[in-house]
Amino acid sequence: MTDMNTQVTDEAADGATKPEDGEEARRLRLHTAWRKARRSLSRLPQDRTLGEQLAALAAEAGTVTGLDRPADIYGDGVVGELEQRVAGLLGTEAAVFFPTGTMAQQVALRCWAGRTGNPVVALHPLAHPEVHEGGALGAVSGLRTVHPTSAPRLPTAEEIRDFPEPFGTLMLELPLRDAGFVLPSWEELEAVVGAARDRDAVVHLDGARLWECATHFGRGLPEIAALADSVYVSFYKSLGGISGAVLAGSASLAEEARVWRHRYGGQLFQQFPAAVAALAGLDRELPNLPSYVAHAKVVAGALADGFEAAGRGWFRVYPEPPQTHQFQVWLPYGADELTEASVRLAEETGTVLFRRWRTPGTGAPGVAFTEVTVGRAGLEWTAQDVRDAVTAFLERVAGKG
């Protein structure tokens, strides 16, 4: 691997601005650093310019659909092709495309509330609807949420059985991102679902990152999806799409979901860019996710070795080993300081090891974490490459380097 202290060409710093110039300037500086870096553990679609993204979409379109066909109108054409493709992959009767995962889950949980007669949804307090959707389940859909556990993991079968309040739907986020992309074992998952069934509750899977869970469970996607009454999957996270999601389940659920999608404003006139990008991502990324998951274990182990050898104090790589191709790294420094070290490493050496760092929701002072994703670009990294990058990164923390 290239010496981490070797300066890249002046071109790598062209257009870079100082963080004090404002948040937009800071965002552009990070984008420039990530895009121009020679090496990265993952290449994200948003690293590319608008022109580059349009060119990539045009290049891939002809490989996934017929370009001489009419474009979609209100969900037919290539959008319908995508729905059929996902239903086949998950082994469900039907699937419905939504412009966002937030809307897909709103509709799913609202449908189940009507069918069960119970508006209470049991989910984890770190689940996406509780943390990232502004209380939409209650404010928009009139649903109420309860939490069978607050431990940083999905609930156990015992916690579901013993929960003192009735609920109509159990929502399980696989993996639970904000707890560290954690997953239960297959046996634990089966037991949790069984406990919900014993309470006459339906089960919905928040599978925004379900695609990469098959390796951990040792089961195919249809067998995982068959545990639940409905499943939501995303296209822009692990598959590198533009946007969009699918809600999959029975034909009758899909029919009702289409009605609610229209009511929620999700019946868009044309969505072919998102659909084409999703189909391309299924072809390009889905077959390779097991290799990303396997290599994430190598990267996580090398990160831990690098921090240990540096002797700079407390650190945490979590979970270790990772259960998907994503995991967290925690360090005892402020988020801004660590983000600055990350972008300096990219600007000065052309290597992206970490990206943005964040302060935990508890607001713990002097502690920050980042999320690490290992993708296609990361497969070329050896364990020694990772350890060298850790050394170079830490040289740029706390004013060193």
C-alpha cells in the first residue's frame, strides 16, 4: 500500500474549503476529499458528481431493461419489472414500490393496525421510526409504539411473551443499525417470531439492509422473509441505488398498500431512474454482498489490532466480529476532531479509512463513533493496509501529524 504520509498531487485539494466557511462549504470539502481519494473501504454513489451519476445510470439502463419500451407511468413499465423481481427474490406473492422506506413502513404498519384492530406497534427504541422519522407513526398514521426492551439488541422471545401490554404488530429491524448493525441468531429470530404469533400479533420486518443478512443467518432471502407477514427492503443503502423501497407480502396486502401509497402521496408519475438504478444494484451488488460481509471481519480485526498497537487508550470496534458488512468504531475524542482527521487523511494521502464521526445520542462528552462500510473497493485492502491506515489516521488526531 502507498505510504500513508506521501502527499497526493495538488489536484486532490482543488476546490477544498475550510470547515469554518460554513456547513455547505464543509460538505463540499468532504465530498471532494472522498471523491478524489485513490483508496476507500467503500465507494458510495453520492461520492460521484451529478454528471457521473447520470452517465452511470445511462450506461447501466440497457443492461436491466429494454430501452425501446415506453417509460413507466404511475408504476407500470420498469417499476413493475422491479416489483416482480423483488417479489421473486423474497419469495412473496407481491411487492409494491415506494419512493421512500419511511412511507413504505408507514403504510405497512397502518394496514396491519386496521387488520388487527390494534394500533400499537412493538419495536425497539433505536428502530428507524423512533429515531429518524420525527414521530411520524403517531403524528401521521395515528399509531402508538411500545418497547419490549431497551437493551442494544433486538428483543428476546421471553421479552415478547412477558410484555404486559397487547400489541397488534411486532416490527423487527434487521440489522438494528443504531445499535451497531446487530442481528440475533437464526434460532433467536425464530423464537421471537413464534412468541409474537403466540400473542396473535403480526410480524413486519424492517429490512432496509436485509440483503446482507443472509450470510449471518445462513439462510436464503425467501426463508428469512417467510418468517414475517410483510417485509420492507431498500435500494439505495447496500445496493447503491438512487432511492426507493419495496413493501413485499401477500397479494391482498399489496393491493391495500397501493391504495394507501396513493393517499400518502407516493403515486408518482414517473420513477424510472430509481427503478433502473435499483435493478442495476440487484445485478451488481447482491451477488457480492457475502464477500463484503466476510471481508468486513478482516477489516474490523485489523482496525482493532491497529488501535491496540497504537497504545492511544480506549477504543471499541463493535460488533466484533461484524455480523454484516457494516459496523461501528468508537474513540475517545470529539466528533469534529475525528472527522477533521478523516478528511485530512483523504486529502493528504488519498486514502479514506473513516468518514463522518458522530456524537452518540446520549451526548457523552469526549466520545464519538463512526459507521464503517466494506464494499467492493474494500476487498483490495489487506489487514496490513488497514493497520497502516490506522497509524496514519491517529497521527492526524489531536493535532499530531
